[in-house]
Amino acid sequence: MNQSRLMGLLAIFSTAVIWGLSFVSIKVTVAVIPPMTLALLRFLIASVILLFLLKKVEPGTRLAKEDRPLMIVSGLLGVTVFYYFQNTGIKLTTASAASMIVATIPIMTIVGEFFVFKTRLSLRKMASVLLSIGGVYFIVTSSQQALQDGFLGNLFMIGAAVAWVVYTLLTRPLSTRYTQLAVVTYQSLFGTLALIPFTFFESWKWQSLDYVMILHLLYLGIFCSALANYLYVYAMRILGVGSVSLFINLIPVISVLGGFAILAEPVSKLQIVGGTVILFSVYLANSKGEVTPDKSPVENKA
């Protein structure tokens, strides 16, 4: 194995670990900092870092006037809308269940491409879609608070997954004209600005803010939204979509392990079955040449 490929593998494995544990950090911080305020603080940190990286790596990159509307709308969906649903969902359900539902995004993207781009839906892909739906059903119905917060939180996570799929489809044309780093940076900037008005309607528990919360917030901003995105772009350039997709499938596994070990979250048998079915459906959709082309940045979905 040459050194370049080894570095790519280390980069994407690190990305999967960072994004997987982000569900745990969100679960901890959202108990003190409300969803939209948390998203704003996180992306303020990330935007500064990403903008610095963009100016350093691609000093000549400029956003064309004709691309601004699409970049703004995709930024609103990928940051503002997505993180409203996700942060709220994780607050109400477990980090484990949230990560398992988010793992259906590749399958939802296949369905979205079928309706929007009229792509071919093979028998293998149709089977993966049906399996994924079954996996989500197991997770949603297995919640210990199925008639209370847990069930509602799972619905919010489904909303987050749908928002990300629409974001991905909108981002695809931009990814043919800009690098992934440029797309992520501009979308983060626009999405962060759109978060500001929502924070005026939230109040948070200042008295409960301690160094642990601050460390979790810094982890989300620096590692999850900035460093991991950069590592993902780096790995994509070396390994390609197919190899990267397989590592991304580790995210829910790492989230479940983190939720169990750090938060002592219970994991039911139905959740394990549902998560396993979802992971298999993603593998099935991406095996034997069935990889879904995706040039858009895959944010941590967490």
C-alpha cells in the first residue's frame, strides 16, 4: 500500500470517528444550549476556520453572481434547516437512534435522484430502499418513549434526512463548478447567517454552562464541521466515492458505541436489528457498481 492511499484511509477513518462521536456531543450540549443557538455557535467557529482554509488553499476562488441564489438556498437547507431538525431530534431521542436514521440518507438520495434526475432504479437499489424503510420502522417503533419525546425526536431525524437529500441534489450542479472545500465554506457562511434570527427566540441555561459543555462545542465546531470536512475532501480526492462511502457507513456504529459507553444509552434489540438492516441496505446499494454518484460534500449529519 503506497503512502498516499494510507493517508487517505487514515483521513476517512478519522472522519468517520469524528462524525460518529458528534451525535454524543450534540446530545450533551443541546441539554443546555438550545438547537438553533448551538448550530449558530458551532458554525461560527467552523465558518471562520473554513474561510481561512479556503483563502489559504484556493486564494483565487470567487463565488460567481449567477451561482449565489443556489448557493444560498443550498446553504439554508444544508445548515439552517438540517440542523434545526437534527439538533431538535437528538434532544428528544437517543444519539444512537438519531445516527441510525441519518444512515438512511444514501438510500433516500437514490429515491430523490430517481424522481429528480430520472436515474435508473435497478432491482438491487429497489431492494435497498425497501430494506432501509424497514430498518427505520424498527428504530422508530422501538423507542422507549414511543408515544412521547422519543417518537417525535425520530420524526425530526427523518425530517433532517429529507432536508439533507434535497440539499445534496441542489448542491450537485455547484460541485461541477467549485471544489468541495469552496462549496462547504460558502454554504456554511450563508447557513450561519440564516441561523441568527432564530436564536432570538431561544433561551438557554447559562448557569449550567461549564468547561465540559465548552469542550463539546469546540469539538463540534473545530473537529466535526471544519477538520472532518477537510479530511473528507482529502480522502475523496485519493480514494474515490466508493471507498469513502464504505467508511461513512461506520458513523452509526461509532455513534451507538459512543452513546452506550459515554451516555449509558440503552440500545434495544429492535434498534440493533433496524441499524443492521439499514447498514446492509446501504452496502447493497453501493455494491457491484451500484455506487450512487455524489460529488457534493457529505457533512457529518450530526
